[in-house]
Amino acid sequence: MLQKFFKKFISPYKEREKIIEEARNKARKIVAKAEEEARKIIAEAMALERQLVKREQHLENKEEFLNRERQKIEYLKEGAERLKRELELKKEELLEKLEKTARLTQIEARELLMKGWEEKLKGEIAKKIKRAEEEIKSVADEKAKEILIDAMRYGATDYVVEYTLSIVNLPSDDFKGRIIGKEGRNIRAFELATGVDVDLEEEKVIRLSSFDAIRREIARISLERLIKDGRIQPERIEEIVKKTKEEVEKIIYKAGEELAHRVGVFNLPVELIKLLGRFKYRYSYGQNMIAHTLEETRIGVALAHELKADVNIVKLGCLFHDIGKVISDKEGSHVELGVELLKKYHFPQKVIDCVAAHHEDIPFPSVEAVIVYIADAVSGGRPAARHEDFQEYLKRIKTIEDVAKAKKGIKEAYALQAGRELRVIVFPEELTDDEATILAQKIKEELERKFEVFPGQIKITVIREYRVEVTTKI
């Protein structure tokens, strides 16, 4: 009975103890597992902290390294600048010593060096050119002759040329007295207004001479109108000359337009047409430039067709090859002035190259440039095309006039008597009589410096004429 009683009351107790023990075991396992996980997390956190510390130290070291490198670079830079300054100073010292030793400037030394190399290479260049010429001649001589002869047939022109004198016929010798005027005032006013020299020595003929054909043409037309009008006096002379100048400008434009159309070039700018028109009164070694340009262009076009070159490029190159000769307001050779002008008006580079190479100033850049050069040479070199060294004469006359025009207060300057007389007209409101006297002396001294050797003397006349004009209200 007792055992049954114990069983009845003790069994549930044991069972409860067993459950509690199991729960405790589970709790211990959970705690142990939690502690293990906590230790792992702490270990990871500590490892991460160590990594962060190391990284911070690395960054600090790197920054310190970069600062040190930056300081090194600054130091080296300062050193390089210092060395550069020292080298510049030493270079200048050496150059000064060299100049003192050789008594040459940098420019003179460079020119001397270039001249030496040019002399060295001259023989080699000449040999190569000769060899090339012989090779070309052996193959192309006969064909070239045929092409040139055929092309020259197209060069004939019917343009009537003029030279340095214009003649005006008088109805009678009585007109000479009227043209001279009282105390020579009419002829003096005419020469001042036109810039030409008037010769009255021949019977019933007046000769007008000037190196500038445009001035001479203005003078001829003006004189013929004055004779026809009969009113020959200074005011009337100035009025007629002014009107004639305007009309001659129109004639020049028409001549330029006609020249362009005759060679088949259209729609040119007005300024270029005016410059081409000045060819009518311009000569190259006695050869009228309209005649020369027409002749050269026809020869060049014929050659271009034969050689399958660009005809339009050759045509424009021939038309504008000498355009620089009529540009009088700028300094430079006619080749340089022509190239500058064509660049201004945006011509194709090939056309500009033709103008640049037509006197062999640069190597021929194209077949078209060679054709323009040959056409120019054929037109200028044929028999009777050119009869005198007119170019040097024009250059001398222009130089004489330019010396005077460069001075302050100058209105006009005219070189007469083949450059043996220079007439300078000044603005009376800008220069006094004393200043005009000093100006004449300055021009004389400058001409003596420019022309160490001159055929004869140059007479300089400075004219200061003061006028007062008033007009009534009536």
C-alpha cells in the first residue's frame, strides 16, 4: 500500500525534476551558444578595429610621404628656375663676348652662317639641276618645242600701246601764249594740277611727258578740253583736271572689265577690276601690261589644254600675275603685293601659288605654276616685246616721289624731267615759309643718301601757295 502511495505522489515529482533538468540543460546550451556568438562578434569587432587603426596609420604615413614629396618637388622646381636664370645670364654673357670678339651682331652672324651654307650647297645644287635638265631635255625637248610653238600662235594681240610722251596738236601757235598765261601762271597751275612736264618748243604742238601714264592721259584730255573751251585760267584748269580725273577712273574701270572679259573671267570684285584697268597705263620694260596680260593668258591657256592642267587656275594665275605692279600705296615687291592681294580676296591657294612662283621666288608648287611662268617668259621674251629697261626707271622715279611724300604737310609730289626735277606742293596751313625751306633741305639730304650715284642733279622745288576764297550770299 505504501509503495503504491509513493508511486502515486513521487512519480509526478520526478517527472517534474526531469523536465526542469532538461530545461536547465537547454538554457545552459543557449547561454553557451550566445556567449560563443558574442565572443565571435567581439573578436570580429576587435579585428575590424585593428584594421581601421592600421588603415588610419597607413593614411597618415601616406599623407606624410606626400607632403615630403611635395616639398622635394618645390625644392627641385626652385632649383630648376635658379639654374634657368643662371643659364640665361651665362648665355647673354657668352653672346656679348662673342659679339665683342667677332664684332658681329646675332643677325649678322646668322646671315654669315646662312651665306656659308649657301656657298657650300651651291655647287651640289647646280650639279643636280644640270643633271635633271639633261634628263628632261633628252626626253621632252622636241615635244616642248611643238607645244610652245603651237601655244604662241594664240598670243597675238591687237592692242595699241602708248609710251612716255603724249602730243596735243594746237589750232595755232597763239594758244601757246594763252596756255602759258600772265607771268607763266597758267602753265604753272596746269603742271601742278596734273604732275606732268609741258614742252612748248615745237610749232603747233605741245608735248606732255611723265613716267606715270595715268597722269599723262589726264593732262592730255584736260589740255584738249581747255583749248576747246577757250577759258584758260588757274581756277578753270583745276576744275577741268578734277573732272577729267573722275572720267579717267571710269575709263580705267572699263578697261579692267574688258580685259577680264576678254580672257574669260567674270564677276570679279570692283576693286580688282579697277586695278586691272590700271594696266592700260602701265608698262613693263616698255611692254604695255594689258597687251602682255592678254598675250600671256592666251599662251598659258593653250599650254594648259595641251598638258591637261587646270585651265581656270592657269587663266587666273596669268591674269593676276603682275597685279602687284599697280599697287602703289604699299611697300614690297610686286610678287609679295600680288600674293597679299589675292589672299585678301580669298582666291584658291593654287592661284596664289602661281603668282608667288612666276619669278621663281619659291619652288614651283604645281604644273599650273610652271605654265604661268613659261607663258610670262614667252610673252616678255619674244622679239620686239620689250625695248628698254623701263622698270628701273620707274622704280627710281617712284623712290624720288616717295621721299617727299613721306614728310609731314605734303599735298603732292611730282618727279619731272626723268627724275631730275622734284616739285613738292605743301599744305600752306600746315607749314610756314621757313618750315618749307627746311623741308626742301631735308628732302635734298635724304635723296643724297638714297642715290649715292645719280646721272645728273635733282632740282627740288617746294611750292607753298596760300589762297583765300569767299562767296557772297547774293
